[in-house]
Amino acid sequence: MSTVIIDDNGVTLIASSNGLLTITIDRTQNFFNPLLISSLSTAIQKVEEAEHPKALIITGTGKFFSNGLDLSYMQEHGSEGTAIMIESCWRLLARILVMDCRTVAAINGHGFGAGLFLALACDYRIMRTRRGYLNFPEVNLGMTFAQGSAQLIKCKITNSALLRESVLTGKWYSSGDAMAVGMIDEECAMEDLSDRAIACAVAGFPENLNAEYFNPDNFKKIKIELYVDAYRALTLGKINTLPESRL
């Protein structure tokens, strides 16, 4: 049995009786703008408040997982409005990055820029075959990443050659390409995407991990410890400041 917890501006959160929570973004290209970020933040708060055992799946609809930042909004609202939007996006990604349960991105289509960041913030990434690419477009758009985004990429893409290629060339990765270089964990046909994402999510329930003494607070702390630089930058970073030297 499933219950709709949130249905707000194209963002739905559905809770299953077994503890599985699914966020679906259905806003055509699923651009990140203040409206989407606000709706996602509300959904994430409900996930944070949900009882254990639980696991989270995030997915989109149609051709797009997410087409990234809303460039039209950025052009209309200038540097100040853009900074506020990106920083609020970072705070959202930080919460997903260290969620106290397993998180799975079910990538149903294109994931560009902030859309790929959303997938990277999840613990696992499963992508459909035959349609959709993953891409960091910043080099082609003449943009920078700033510290929050850069640290998230570095903590999840640990292969230095892949990091260089994906960031400095703006390469588009199909599911096969992404699987080959370790950007995603699994690829499957679209008709199998939901089932594969559910299987991955449920496998993270404490009973399926034989984690007899599972502690959600400590599970979150482990993630913070693993991704401390990214978590700090996403939580505290400012778009107009350079990262401080770690020396």
C-alpha cells in the first residue's frame, strides 16, 4: 500500500508501507529554480522525519531526470538572485548527501549540471539505457563550479582521469559510457528502472544488511565523515567566494 505524502508543483513524495519513499520530479525539463528547490526541500524534510526502516528513491519523468539550472531564471534575476538560488540548491544537496538512510537516483533521462549533482548526492545511481546523457556543461557555458559543486564532484568522482575528462571537456556520457567509467552503479532498460531502483533501495534496509545495531544518527555521521569537504562546502559555502586553502 502506498500513500501520497506530498504533491506540490510537480514534485510528489509517495511512501510505501515497507518504508520505501519515492520522490518524482515531473516539471517537463525539471530545471532547478527556487520553486523546484522549495518543493524538493519540503519533500526531503518529510523523508528526514519518516520513521525507520526507510530508503529514498529520486527520479524524474519523460526525457529528463533534470536539465540542470534554470538559465532563464538566472538571466532574469542577475548575479544576486542566481547566488541565492545556487546556495539554496547546495543546502538541499547537502541534506541528500548525508541522509540517514540509503538513497538511490533512478535516472530516467538526461541529467545535466545540477541534475547530475542531484544524482551524485545519492548513494547509488541507476540509469536507463538507450536514452539520456550525463554531462557537466559548465565549460561549454563559460561558467565555474564554485566550491560547493566542485567538492561534491570530487567526493563522488574519485578517478582523477574521469574527473578531468568530465569537468574539463564537458563530455556527454551515455548509460554505457557512465557505467564503464564508474559514474553510475547500474544500467537497465527503462521498463526495469523502477524495479531495479526499488531492489537497490530495499537492499539498504538494516535487516537486509544484517545491521543488528543500526543507528540512523551514526549512519548520517559516517556519511559526513566520508564526505566532510563536500558537506562543509555545500552547507556553508558562498557562491561568490573562493575555496579556502587546505594547506
